[in-house]
Amino acid sequence: MAIDRDALSWYEASARQRVDALLDTGSFAEFLGPEERRMSPHLPLFDLPRAFDDGVVVGRGRLDGRPVLVAAQEGRFMGGAFGEVHGAKLVGLLRAAREIKPAAVLILFDTGGVRLQEANAGETAIAETMRAIAEVRADGVPVIGLIGGRAGAYGGGGLIAGTCSRLAVSEGGRISVSGPEVIETNKGAEEFDSRDRALVWRTMGGKHRRLTGGADAFCADSVSAFREAARALIGRAPAFDLATLEAEHARLRNRLEEFGDCRDATEVWARLGVNDPDAVPAMDARAFDETVAGVGGANHDAR
Amino acid sequence: MTLAEILASLFPGGHAVTVADGLVSGEGPFAGGRLHVIGVDGDTPLGIEGALALAGRVLDAVRACDRSPILVAVDSDSQRMSRRDELLGLNEYLAHLAKALLLADRSGHPTVGLIYGHSAAGAFIATALATRVLAALPGANPSVMDLPSVARVTKLPLDTLTEMARSTPVFAPGLDNMVAAGAVHAVLDPGKSLAEQVGALIAGLADGDARDRLGAERGGRPVAAEIADRVAERARGA
């Protein structure tokens, strides 16, 4: 049965549903799929259930007829966190990309970061992933991150996202290093009230990241919107070289100078020139895109 | 070893490395040329300003085009945990620093990490773990998260976790476990010249990322290298 990309919510879909619907119909072939049962060797020590794919789907497929490699994290298994097998599957995929030279590598993020039960393996895999992305990009292959799952892109996932050539986000796609609960646990509810969901969305959510240049495209919550964004972003991936990193340096320095004294995202948006910052959270994708077009700095090649 | 002792052993003839607000930067004469040094000292958390400043030093070195090695000395806290850092996009600032180090390495500046104190989580990934080869000094204490926090998240009793940590390197904090995972390549001898030992590391740099192989050899990451190879094999297949 053909999947209706327009009707499928990215946020609600599983990793496998996202991949199947994102790519050209029927083109996806998985590597080391669940039938091979390469599960975590460590979770049994903690009496925790395992997943046959360790929470990540990797393989090849086509987007508009062009070959791509793709990895999709499953946020519903251990928060999409990086364990040993999970991380190694992504690393292997990226290493292969250097030889195969696909049109792009697509990473469908849905992760809370490192899986604490396998913390050292997960942390090291994140470092290996970032090195591999730098190499793949330097070889001229775009690495595109798509972020709109329930677990967001937190912890090391946020750092990997920042290493990609381009990022597409939806409203639900939060990008951050320390999560709200982690900040609250360590610094108190006065610093960050993790139960204040509106605060979480406007501090770490897709709209804020898009407005401030932390992401390159904003998507409605459908697979077709992410597919359109991925197609567009592949064609305009920045190089991985000194010029790009110098431009990124200037961009991040300017952000610090312009917004370093802001307490809340609404102050940042007002300073960017958004007429009615309080209206941003309720905007649909079309109205939001018009708002983005009206402010400077959201579009750049400095990543 | 303290940072001052480390610098004295690296640069017996003196150096121009300074520490301000917990950020280390400068250079000194090394092996007939020079060695750039950046880093974090004094268990300082790494926030947006610090990451940007360190990345700036790395990009300066790349721009100078002298192919001098870069040492990243680390005794940090985790990333700075605050609403403001996240509001302004800490993930981009930390990734920017890591990318600068990865670019430097690709541009002919060998990057060597040296962890001599603590480091954790995102700060560890953006600094020491973004180098080509990571060395440690005895007494270093890298971690992802401390055991009491792991206990909170995993809802396991701290006593149980402490007991498990003795036999299970894959999740437990500490230098030995990071060595077993392959994240730390070598532990240096503080009684011998660090200039010579760091020089030997640079001379022996191999191509590629050997960390998963090291993790397999040392038993801290039993399956990662094989899984990565298997996926790459399938990807190469028709």
C-alpha cells in the first residue's frame, strides 16, 4: 500500500515509517536489519529490554532517483540514545559514504544523547560520528540532518547536528545540549523550569533555531514537508573548509554580541525584527516562513 | 600534574601559554618548530563564550598555515548548563569548536588531546574527543556522567551501580574505562619528559579513526568496530 506522505506525521511516525515514506517508494534497503538481531550486548546487565536494531535504522535508498545513505533513530526505544551498536551503525554508514559518494547522507535525528547504560561507548561513538561527518563533508558529500521526532536532538545528538551541512526542523524538533530536566536538576527550577513546556519549545524548539540560523529549513509536521526540505537542502550544502568555519565563527560571534543579554527567546525574536513575537509559537508553517523571510541572518552558508 | 607542571615539561625553555577565565591558549617552541596550546583548566564548565574563543585560536592556527601541531589540554567540567547557553545555541558553539579541531587536523596540524583532570559530556566531545589522538595523565577523570546522576536517571541504587562499575567498563566513569573504550589512546608517564612523549605520539599518528579498534582490543567496546565494518560492507555491496 502506498504511503500518504502528506498525511503521515513525522512526530508520530516510527523511524522505519519515516525512512520508507521519506525516500522514493520502495527504494529503501536496510543494512543489519532487525532480522539479524544485532542487539546491545550491555542492556541485559541492567535487566533492560533490547531492540533487534538497537534503536537505529541504517541503509540505502533513493531520493528523486538519486542514491542516498540514510540513518534514522527510533526515539521510542531508550529515547533514541547512542549505545555501542546504535552508534557503530551510524559510524559505519558514514565511513562507507566516503567510498560510495552518494548524493547525500540523511540523518533522521531522534535522540536524547548518550545511553547512560553504555555511556563510554555512546560518547566515543558520537566523537567518531563527528569526525566521520567532517570527512564525508570534506569529500563533497552533503550530510543533511532532519529533526522533528519526539526525543529531539539532545546532548551529543545536538553536537552531531551542529556538524551537519544542513538541518531541517519542525516545531517539535528541539535541538539542545543540556536538556530541560538536566538543567533543572543541576541548577534548579529558577534557572529552568522543565515543566514549563512553552519555555522548552521557545528556547530549544524548531522555530527558535530556524529564526536564529541554527537550522536551515522549517517543516510542517509531515513526511512530505521533510522530503521537500531534504531535496532542497542537498543542492546547497556548504563546503567543509576554512572559509565556511570562518564564516560560522563570525556568525556565532555576532549572535553572541546581538543577543547575549537576552533572557527569553521572545526578546531575541523582537530584536530580529519580528513584529509580534508572542504570535510566533502559534504560527503555521506558511506564516512562519514569511516571518523568517522578513528577518536577517536565518539563511546562511556558515555551518 | 598541574597545568603549570605540564607546560614546564612540554616547554623546558619557556613558553607563552596563559590561562584566563579557565581558558588556556598560547604556544611554545617544540621540536624545532612550535606547538599551539588551547584548553580548559580548573574544572571550568565550557559555555558559548569559551567554545567560541578556543575555536578562534584554532582557526588562527589553521590560517597561519604553518602545520604546527595543536595540543588541547583539558581539565574541565561538563558543558555549562544554563538557560542562556541553550537559548543562544550551545550545540552550535560546541560543534564549531570540534569542527575547527577536525579541520585543523585535516589541514596538516596534528591535534593531540591531553586530559589531566576532569571532563564530561559535551565539553569532552567538543575538546579532547575532537582531537586525532587523545592522551591522559594518571589521575585524569573523564566521564560522561557521574555515578549518582546515572543512578538518578537509570533508577538503579547507587550501591548496585558502584558494584557493577567494577566489572563493566562500558558505562562507568573514570580513566581506565575510557582507555578500555578506545577513547583515550595512551596514558603518559608524568615522570618522563612530556615533550618527548607528545612528540612520539605525533610522530606515530596513523591515518583514520582507530578508536573502535582500540576499544575491541581492550575489551571496553566489544562489538563497535565489527558492527561498523559490517554496515560499511553492506553499503559497499551492489
